[in-house]
Amino acid sequence: MRQCEPALNISESASLERGYRRLLAFYPRWFRRESEDEILAVLMACAQDEQTRPSFEATSDLLKGAARMRLRPRPGQPRAVFAAVRLMCLGALAELGALLTIIVTAASVAAAGARSHPASVHTAGLHILADLILVPAAIAAWLLLARGVSRRSDPARIGLAAFFGLITMNMLAMLSAGFAHDATAAFAAGAVVWLISFVSLALVFTPASNRYFRRVATPTAHPAG
């Protein structure tokens, strides 16, 4: 970047700085921690006279830069871990899609269940109600686990493994309750969620991911006494 001379008074500078900080907030935390002050200093030095907000060009450049940074791993992070985090965020969206599918198809599923399995109508209704309660919790779990894996938390990987087990158990319960036949759309949405969780789990336990999460510092050699 070119060197610029400051040309703003205090009030204009404060307003412009707030605008730039709001845009820089779109960048990953690790990048802001390392480079935010330096970038902000250059942006402020290059501001025009009486400028109180970021220009359209600067706003566009900063947002495009933030998008690029969000689409690549942080330094030292294996691509498998980066891909797993993105898949886990996609898992949250898939859970939301499954929830909407359950809500939209609840009446038709209940009717189909009443025709094909009259004795299990009550059980199917309870299963739908449980899904309506548990799916929002699953969305929150996806996001929390994604955050933990992104922050190199090994317990988050263990949590993901347990979460995968719960999703698998739910899929088996849907099969045993006849949902694969009576609630095809909901079962398909659940299958997508299961696949995402399986691939995410596989990615966070690759050899590169294991080294990333369990890297141990080389012990310092002590001189002989």
C-alpha cells in the first residue's frame, strides 16, 4: 500500500475508524488479531479530507478480502480440518432443512402412518414432536462443535464422534418406526445430515488432523548434571 499523510480531524477520524472496524469484523478472528491494527492505520492514513465513512471502493475491497480469508484455512491448519468445519456449518443448515421438512410434512406423515400402521400412530406422533424439540438443539450443537474444532479443541472432536453416534441412533429409530416409507422427505433430509456428520468425523480424524490437534512441543534438552 502507498504511504499517505493523515488529513482528518478527531471527530471525522473517530467516525471513519468505527466504519472500518465494522468492515474488518468480517475477517477471521486470527487474522484481525495479527493484522487489524496495521491495516486500519494504512486505511486511516489514506483517507480523504472530511471523510467520515469508508468509500464504496474500500468497502468492496475489504468485503472481498474478508470472503477470501474465510474461504481458506488459517496458517498451519490442515485442509481436512478446514473442510470439516465448513461441512459442520453445512450440517447446521441441513438440520434446519430437516426441521422445515418435518413441519411441512407432519400432517401427511401422521395420515400415512394411520393408514399403514394404525397401532403406531401415537408413537409416530411422539417421534415427530421429539424431532421438533431436538432438531433446534442439534443445530446449536453443530455450530458449537464447528467452533470448537476450528479453535483446535480436541474435546470437540470427541463431541463430534458422540454426536455422530446420536445421529446414527436417530436414523435407526426412524427406520424402525417406518419413517423411511411414511416420511420419505424427512428421512432423506436425515440421511443427508448423517452423511455430513460421517464425512466431518472422518476428516477430523485423518493423520494430518491428528497431528494438528495433538501436536506436542519437542522437549527441551537439559544439560547433564
